[in-house]
Amino acid sequence: MERRVVTRYNLQVPAHVETVAEGGNTRIYKLKTRDISSNGAFLLTNGEAFEPGTVLKVNLYLNTFTSTGSCIVVNGRVVRCSEDGVGVCFDGQYQFVNQAPELNV
């Protein structure tokens, strides 16, 4: 039975994901979304391991065919893990950036 109340879209966009580990060490991952909704996204992790409950800062890059596209910055939390990726629940606080930093995928 499907429990989601918002529409999920099959949309692959680059996602730069930042985590802060104990001790304040920051890690940045270059991933892609498999699908996305207003409440969250499924991120393809390319073998990177994430634990449920991990807090993430996610930059979703739009208009990636130009070097100065837009991006959405949102915080989230890993709620589900599978072999190919993780389900992330967004906190609902979005920031839109018109001139996103250059994307090196």
C-alpha cells in the first residue's frame, strides 16, 4: 500500500550532498537523484554508505546544461537505505539560488 501523499517525479539531477561527522569533519558527495518530491528524494549513492538518521545538506542542481544554472538548497535526513541509494526526507526549508556555483560532475 502506497503511503505517500505527494507526487514523486522520476527526475535525475546532480546532487551535491554534504554531511558533518563527529568532530566537525565535512564530507561532500557528488550524487544524482533517481526521483524527487516536495517532501524528499531518492539519491543514487554509487556504493557510498549512509546510515539511517544521517543529516544531510543537499544542493539539487537545475539547468545543468549551463555552468551557471540554478540550484535548490535543502536539509534532510536519511530515512531509508538500499543497495543502490538512500531515501531522504527534506525538512521543508528550501533556498533557491539563481547563480549556482560551477558544477563539476
